[in-house]
Amino acid sequence: MVLGIIGTIIFGAIIGVLARLVLPGRQNISALMTVVLGILGALVGYWIWGAPKDDGSIDWLRWITSVIAAAVFVVVYERVIASRKA
């Protein structure tokens, strides 16, 4: 259980960083929010493509879907925060 939570946080951090890398320009969000949005993206990717395979291979579709979902979350988060500051 604890290892699963730690793994999700690490996976979410990687997904969040990758999501910010694929977006053009600079995103004005904190590192903590990057991890949180990455975790949300990872959960969406996991939910869409189901449980990972147990054959030891990397599930590329789940990774790509997770990065895309996290990138969408980053854009939406930035828009919501920007509208509150205006």
C-alpha cells in the first residue's frame, strides 16, 4: 500500500514534468502543483487504459495518455488561476 502511494507520487511527478515540457512557453505553477496535476494525469491514463500489463513491458499508451491528460490539467489550472488574478 505504502509503496503504491510512493510509486504514484513518483510517477505523477514524472508525468507532471513531461506535461510541462510538451507545452509551449512558460507555465507559472509551483512544483507541488506540477506533481499534483501529474498524479491526476497518471490516474486518468491508468483509468482510460486499465491496469498495466504484467509482462514487464512499458505501457506506452498509458504514459502518453497520462502526459496528455496532465498537460490539459496544467492548461486548465493556469486559465483558472489567471482568471482569478485578473
